[in-house]
Amino acid sequence: MSQFSPNSVFALSATVLFSLACGASVTATQPTTLTHTLEVGAIASTVDSNTDPLIRTTVSTALIAQATGNLLSSEQKARLTRLPIPIVAPTNLPAGFRLVQAGGEAGQYVNGDDDSGYAIDYQGENNTCLSIRSSQDGPRGLEKVRQVQTRFGLITVYAEKLDGRKSLVSFLGIKGNPVLISGSTLPDSTAVGGWKRCRAVSVETYTQVLKSLTVVR
């Protein structure tokens, strides 16, 4: 079974595990911490070329001009919303942000529990980034920045600084446990390991995006 964890900028203080499995039941593995996730990053590194094309989708920048709102095309929305978990995306992105990738897989543990997940990544000016990714855990010792009233209730914004870099994260608390992350990694075929580090947006900008999150229909 393949696994996905967001960026290690949250170090050992949070665990955000995204386990993906396709087809028949598979054996569950233990969640990992965020220590090495700069290298193992997001969904594109865990979804192989044999995945059902009706489930898997990788976004081309050519599709951006056709997309509105959350920048997902109609085809991408249709594929993601086939997953058995809610797909969450922003309706208010900062100026200049573009969609980098969006993908997901349906899966199941041997005990019958759902193991589906997805990741949607955006990049903005000055190498800033925003990502929505499924997870299986919550924050552990992260600094609380503020609480924000959203469509998903009162959500806490957490922050952590590592090597002079600030990251922001919020757990939405719905099925699939999606998290909004800023200051993580982005897929980049020219970077070592296929992933590059990116910068967090301001807390104010992050809050606006958090308030705009909604379930994709």
C-alpha cells in the first residue's frame, strides 16, 4: 500500500498521514510522522501509472485557463467526486495562484475501513503555496494561532517554525480528515526527489482561504 504525508515543516509535532490503496483490500501500515515528508511529499509520488484513470487525475497547467473558482476543471471535479469521501477546495484563492496538481485514489483497509485520499496543490507568487490533503491524524503540540468560523464549524489554525520557515495548518474534522496546509512542498519535476519547498502565505490570507473552503459538488 502506498502512503502519503504532508511536509516535514511540522517536524515531530504533528502527524498528517495520507494512505492510498486501490482496488481490493490491503494491509494497513502504521502512520508515520512528518520528519521525512519533504522527500516523500504528496499524492503524485504514490499513485502509479496503472491506477484507474477514472479515479486518478494529474493537472496540467494548460487546464488553468478553462477552470474557475477552485481552478479544477469539470473533468477533474468529476473524477475527484467519485471518491467515497468529501472533496474540499477553496472558492477564494489569492491573486496569482495557479493549480499545480489534483489527484486521488479510492482504497480500503483489510478491516473494511475506508482508505481513500486526495491532494490538491496550488502555487502563488514568491513561491507561496496552499494545499488541501487527506490525513489520518491531527496536530500534536503545534502552536495555536487563532480560531476561524468556517462552513465546517470553528476551526483552529496552527503554526510552527522550523529552520526559520513558518507553516500553517488546519484540520477540518470531516470524513477523510482533510487539512489545509501552507508552507509545505509542491510537486516539481526539476527538483531533487520531485518536490520543492514552498513558503506560507500570511495568516490573514490563509484565514480568507480557510473561510472559503467548501465541498466540491
